[in-house]
Amino acid sequence: MFAHLTIATRDVAATSRFYQETLGWRSIRLPGNVDLEADWLEIAPGQQLHILHVADFEPSAHEREFGRHVAVFYSGAQFEALQQRLSAYGAELIPAIRETPFARFFF
């Protein structure tokens, strides 16, 4: 089991709100030794997403499927509703390049 993932962003508040409102992850208290703009979200008990401000952050062009990404499982019954929430939030839904035995997409 992993403890946390860390992502960089130019807008911590917007990124945190996006994950909270689309995936249902909740903001938790930061430890006292974090001296930069950041937010910690609880993904599941003992698992967190750390969102850190990096003023000049730019995603790389090769991240569409094979590059840096985070994969999460989501209930098949709620899969379409998740896609709708992501789209409503302005996320670009990117179809998978490779076929798999399960439905998936990237954003």
C-alpha cells in the first residue's frame, strides 16, 4: 500500500477543489512542517494526495497515456457519472490508446 502521491500545480485551491468535487477525496490538516502553499487530500484511510504549489509548473507533452499519471479504480455503475462530473469541471477526457479488458480514460 502506498502512503501518498505528490502532484505539482500552479493553483493549489483549484486543483484541490477539482479532486474533492470529482472524486470525493477530502481535505485533511497539513502537518506543521509544510512551509509552502499546499493541500493534503485523503484518498482512503492511510493514503493521501499531496498537492504542492510550483509557480512555473508545466505538464509535459508526453503525459497523455504513457507518461506521468495516477490511475484510480472507479465503480462501473458510477463510471459515466464520473466522466460527466469531470467534463462539467472542464477536464479534457482522453481515450485510451491501448485496448484493455476494462473501461478507462485519461484526463
